[in-house]
Amino acid sequence: MSTLTNDLFKKALDLNENDRATLAGILIESLEEKPIEDVESVWRAEVSRRLQELDSGEVEAISWEDVKACLTKRNNE
């Protein structure tokens, strides 16, 4: 770790928990390749598509209990 990075890290540790979390989020976001222009509209479209599939009967919802049982069984095999 460079001296500058080490100094920044030490200063970041002096921040309160909320500010450290905010800084961590900003740093992680800075590593993303190319952000989606309008992520909110992309999520809305995805949710709408999934609701339409459920409403039409094209897909069937599975309860968390069934999913958990299936995963537990798979892990025990």
C-alpha cells in the first residue's frame, strides 16, 4: 500500500460509521465499468415484466420454505 493510500486509510478510519459507509459506497461505485443510464427505469421494467409473468400464469411463485428445503436437500447430498 502506498504512503498516500495508507494516509487516506488512516484518515478514513477517523470518520464516523455512517461517513465510512458512504465513502466505501462511493469508492466501490467508482470501480464499476459503465453505469446504466437510468437504472430506475430498467428495474421498473423488470418488475413489471415479472409481475406480468406471475399474473398470466406463465411462471409460478415458489415459497421460501420450498426453496430452503430444496437447497438444504441439495447441500446434504
